[in-house]
Amino acid sequence: MLLMTWKVVSRNVKRMYLYFFGTWAVHCEVIYDDGVWAKIKSLCKTRKLIWYCITPVNYDLMSASGNLRMGREAYSRLLKRRYKEIEAMGQEIQLHVHLSILKNMGRGQQMKMIRDSREWMLQNGFKVTKFVPGWWNYDNDTLEILEELGLKMVGKDRYYEIHDYELGALNKHLGV
């Protein structure tokens, strides 16, 4: 029991340290929502962040689990436009892919999703070098694929992590 308590306390102390002194990273998933987009623009004016961004590869997941109500092409254009605007505000854009059915996903399907996401980023002018998996679902195949594609896996404990849809819950003192 004491060991478990220490692990929880230790994780929370590290998270608090990263909150105040470390790098912040936002998992960008619901950027298509205009309310979330307003919060994103506001935050970009007050902090330098790393934005781990999904691509149209995750269109089906976003339309099934979110309130995404546009076609795939319109979604792709919107992502490009908004990511470009984030980048123009001096922010760093990196790659975030949900491998949502990992337990049943073979290496080939993982490779296709990650490669297609990276290619979408590159074709739209984003020079991504880092990767964060959605829901932290990954396996050894994922790590091998990332190495083959020249992408670095960034661990959960490397930055203060928040999702774009959580920005409304941030304290007002952060200027959001």
C-alpha cells in the first residue's frame, strides 16, 4: 500500500513540476470544434507549446466519437488551415495517431496509419519528427515502425500533457 501511495505521490509531484516549469504539450484532437479552436488560439498567445496533432487518418474515429460533422476532405482542409495558424503563432506541430484497435491491429495496418499520417503532415508542410500515440496504446511493432520512419516516440512523463478539449478547464490565470 505504501509503495502504491508513493508512486501516486511521485507521479503527481512530477506532473506539478512539469505544469509550472516544464514543457506543455497538447494532444490536439477536437480542433474542428470552434469553441475549442478559440481556446487554442488564446493559449497560443500566452505559452509556447508542443501540439501533437491528429490527421485525417483518424477521421472515422473522430466522426464516431466526437461531434465531427463534415466530410473527410473538408476535415483535411480545416486541419491544415488551423495547424498552419498554430504554427504561425510560433508553436511546434508534431504527430499524434490513435491506433484505437491496437489489440487486433497487425503491423501492416499500424505502418499504414502512421506512415499515411506522417505523409499528410509532410505534404502539408509540417516537418514532424516526434510521435505520441492516442490513449498511449502502442506495442513493439509501433516502436519499430517509428524507428523505420525516423520518428521519435515521446513518453508520457516528458511534458505536462493536456488535451485540446480540456482547455476550458484550465484556470483563468493562464490566460485561456
